[in-house]
Amino acid sequence: MKLLRDIQTRHMLTVSPKDTLHHVARMMSDRDVGSAVVVDSEKVAGIVTERDLLRAAGTGLDFESTKVADVMTTDVVAGEPGWDVLRAVRTMTDGGFRHLLVVDADDDPVGIVSVRDLMQTMVTMVQDRTPDSA
């Protein structure tokens, strides 16, 4: 069974709670990622996702002046590098989110896993177990 440490993205996009939504949306677009870890004073303060940005746009918030702190999720659920992919899927399904921060024993972020990462891994696992039909 694959573990989060095997599939996590180690180069996470990190932003400040003081950054504007416009700045973060541009950075996420440039890096082709769906989330950014919000760091304040070298500690995780939250996470901001595509979904947060869509909600902000839908409610008419001004992306030039609204700060990440105003829309980010602060009660971040995190996984551990030793979790298997099924535990991560269950956690994300139960919590209703699409990005799972991965933290070490000191609660420092070491990676992030998306639903896409998990789906690709699970497809590979199924293909590896399915004999080729000839």
C-alpha cells in the first residue's frame, strides 16, 4: 500500500495571510495548483483553496483588497507521512475537502496531497493488481 510520503507534493505553495486574493489566485494559476498553505510567523495558519476563491468571487469580494486571512480555512486537518492512501481518502471524504496537508511529528508541513494525487495512485494500484486480458 502506498503511503502519503510516497505521493505527497513536497514543494507546496506557501502564502501569507496578508496576501491579497488576487496575488494568491495568480500564484496558484502560475503553479497550476489548487491550494496554498498559509504560513504566519513560520507556523501553519491555514489553507486557501480554489473553492475558497470561488466562494469569495461568488459573494462579490474584491480580490485586489481582500486578504487571504479573510477567506482561508483555519481548522486544517492534516495527515502524516506514514498514513496509507486509504486513510487519507477516508479523512478527506469524511471532512469534505480535496487537499490534505501532510505534517511531521513537530506539526511542520512536509507536503500536501490532492484528490487528483490519490486518484492517480489508486488507479495505478488497481492496474498493478489487474492481470492483462489477452
